Amino acid sequence: MKFDAQDCRLISSKQLTPTIYDFRLQNEQLASLTKPGQFVQILVPGKTLRRPISVCDVEGDIIRLVFEVRGEGTELLSHTKVGENINIIAPLGKGFTLDPDKKTIFIGGGIGVPPMLYSAKQCGKNATVINGFRNKDAVILSEDFERSVSKLIVTTDDGSFGIHGFVTQPLSELIDQAEMICACGPMPMLKNIAKMAHEKNVPCQVSLEQRMACGVGACLGCAVAVRDENGREVYRHVCKDGPVFSSEEVVF
């Protein structure tokens, strides 16, 4: 597949927390092609480097990206002004396989929360969302989820907002009602969710957070261990073969 870089106009920029930004980019063609769980490679203004950012939402001709400042690249990106163009390669990766008629639990942890919004919207009334954060100051996008799904549960590590504890606590109470689980977040969280899904025989898809460079499978820098159809441990690339995998495939 050929991946073309295209300019998108930044039509909105909001700072959600001291380190998290909410961008809305306008490009009708790319928006129409983007599926839940996919990501973009975004060119840092004034640089030759790109950074991978998960798609938070798509509305009409708008692609919404919610990202965390983690280094020089994303710091420079955060200063982009409304009206300026940002060059992106999109859509990239394999996203979630969703059935709107199935009762699906969507689980996000930290900066793994944003990509769950567009995904959960596909299931609407059949979607239950569990989002986990460190504390109340880190909580984002709750109003967006509340408008889009039947039920939102928020947990915080320190109990300063929502349920005190981890996302696995409410999941344990709801998993018997689930026909599918979709999750994105830190690897320890995904490992625990995958274990619970396996024990209850509930299909589970996980979106892996991995360092990427090229984003199209050329640099081999985002390899992850998975099991093939014969149960053998092999390596796949998060950018090209994922970022979404069946939890039964992933070697945690």
C-alpha cells in the first residue's frame, strides 16, 4: 500500500491538562478513510521527524487527535497555531473490529483513553466504557464519552475522582455481560484485562502502545512478540500488523 502525506488545517487547539492537547484537523479524504483504532504519523513543524498519534475521533471531515507532550517533538507540535497546516500520513495500522450489535466494554488507561472514544461511538447504546487515570487532574474526555455511550465508569489510582482503584475492579463486575472487550493503555493493564477475558472466555482486542519511527513497517523498530496460528512465538510490527491485536495473540 502506498501512503501519501497530506496537509490538514488545524481548526481547533485546546489544552486539556498541563501536558495533554486536543487538536482538530480538517481533511475530508483522510477523515473518510480513518477507522476506529488507527493512528496517524504527524510531521513536527520545522522538523523532519514524525510522531505517531492515535485517532481520538472522526466527525465529518474532522480528525481529532488528543496527545500528550512527552518530548521535544510533541512539545513543538503543541505550539501549532489554529489555521496552520499540519502534514500527516493517515490512516495507518489495523484498528478494532467492532460489531455495533454486541455488548462491548471499552477500557482506556491514561493516554490510552482517547482512541477509545471513536471506537466506543461505533457501539453507542451497547457500549460501556471504563477509563482509568492516576488522579482527578488527569481525567479527560468524560463529557465526550457520556454523550456517546450508554455507561461511563471512571477510576483513579488515588480515589480522588470516581472509583478508587484500577479499571479491572469494575470490569470484574461487568465482564459476565460482555460479548467483546476492547482496551488500550499500559502493558500491565492490558495483561490483567487479557487474563480476565481469557478466564471468562470473552473475546478481547488490545491496542498496544509501542515506540514507532516510520509507522509503516519499514524500520522494524516496533516489533512485539505474538503467537502465530500454530502457537509459536513470532514477532509482528505494531505499526503495520497492529496496533490492535487479539489478546490471545500477544505474549505479555
